[in-house]
Amino acid sequence: MTTAQELVTKLDAKPARPETFPAMLLAWKPQIEAALPRHLSADRMSRIALTCFRTTPKLGDCEPLSVFAAVIQAAQLGLEPGLNGRAYIIPYKTTAVFVPGWKGLVELANRSGRASVWTGAVFEGDSFDWGNGSKPRIDHRPGDEFDPAKLTHAYAVGWVKGAEWPVIEVWSRAKIEKHRDRYNRVGRSHYSFEHPEMYARKVVLLQVLKYLPSTPELEAAIVLNDQAEIGEQRITLEDAIKGEYSPIPEPSPAQPTPSAEAPPSSAAAATGGDRIGLTVDAAIARINAMTDAETMGLWADDLPPEIKTDMLFKTAYVERNSALRESQGKRGKR
């Protein structure tokens, strides 16, 4: 079987390297087939990739190898881009990135057989009511409206096999946009402006997925999504072929790391400050000291993937979140 390094060497070989993406697909079809999972054919993936390329003109401005790497990422996760919203190949300036859609994340979560998950969008005129706490529920009767500009809420529901109650998450449009603006580093190029409903559904879905059983494929998709969110999906062709998607932790440009002499601000101290170098045990101690579920969720969103995906941390997070929400629900009834 062709190794990743051998495949990259062949793709970089001179002087026969194709200069355009369509030519690349045609010339490297055998190498594409060597990198794909067995249940997908090179012919089908090539046709899908060409369709994406031709229906998104700005992909023509991207480095062909980045488009090719995005195709490989989609194929290895078994999510065909451009079909029914499972995944997208989106141009960011001169780089193409793979972005899983909410349908793709639902498919990956449901593949495990240990949980089921779904998501919904609420529009003006819909009948919608929900409640959290010890007995979470959502009642939604859609109306005739489906204009993205009239979206009011998005929600997700997850049900672990054998569980008595579901895990739910409901966000208003204002909260969704606030979340987007907090992490968006690419301005109007962010895919949420072109696909607002897809983004809204996916944001709440990602919150629910924190509490559900996971798989390597789902974890990889979440890492790739997180990287795309902040415009830092710097995946090389070799990374894509090997399936190595773990990001390199680094300080956020929007939040410069304070100098060694400077004391942490009160806001940083309240939420834990810099998360780089944080251990799992320290992260668990931080969430157990928090008194608000939403603040805890926002703080945990910025944790490195190796902590967020740690089973001990996930278990502690679920338990603390449930306790806080139940406590807040009781206070609200007084």
C-alpha cells in the first residue's frame, strides 16, 4: 500500500506537476484512490470535487494543493462535499478549507450507534417553547417561513442510548452572532454570512456534542471545524493524507498573551486566564469552581482539543454543567 510520504513525493514530483485543480484530479487519480477509504471511489470523489470547484468560482483563486487537501479530508471522513450540506470546501483568500456541515456532524455522531442527535432552526411565526433544568424539553411547530433573515433561534437535541432525559441547547440569533463575532478572524469572508442557517444549527449542535459519546472521525471533524472558525486550518497535503488534524496550540491574536510581569486582569482571573499549558486536572478544578453554566461553557470553548476530548474532563464537565443548570433552574422558580 502506498504510504503517505510516498504519495506526497509523487504529488510533488517535477516536472509533471499539474498547475490547475481539474488537471490535478485527472493526473493524480491513482494517487487519490490510494488515499481514499475503501467505500469511496476515486471517480466519484473526483466528480464531486470538480462540481464544487465549478460551482464556487473563488476556488479557482486558491492554491490547487489546498483544494486537493480539502477533498482528501472530506473523503477520509466519508463526508462528500456539496451534497445535502454534509460538508463544504470554502475559499479563504488563496486557501481552500474543508468545513463540515451540521448534517455531516449529525451523520458522524449517529454512526457510533451509542447516541442520536438532531438540530432545528426556528423562524418568525413558528410555535416554539422550551425549558431546561432537570427535565429538558423543546416544543417546536414550524410555520411557513424559511427566510434565513427571519431566523430567531437554533437548537440541538442529543440523546444517549439508555438515558432518561435528552441533552438540549437553545441559542437566540443574537447569541449565535455574538459567538461568531467573538471568534471570527476573517471578517465577511466567514462562511456564516453565506450560510447563516447552517452555521446557527452547527453552533448549538457542537455544544450538545460535548456531552455525547464520540468517535475518532467525529473528533477529527470538530478539530477541522474549530480551525476553520478562526481561519487557521493550516493543513498540509501530507497532514490530510495521514489524517493528522490536531492543531498547534497558540495564543489568540485577538487576545495577546500578557507579559510575565503583568498581573492577570480581573476578567482573566474569573475565567481562568491563559489556557495554554493547562493540565486536565487543573481544567477540572477550574470548572468545578465556576458558578454559572454559560460562563463555564464559553471558557471551555477555548480549551485545547486534547483537554476538551479527554474522557475525565468531559465527564466532569457534564456533571458540573448539569448541577449548575439544575441550580439555576431552581433559583429561577423562586
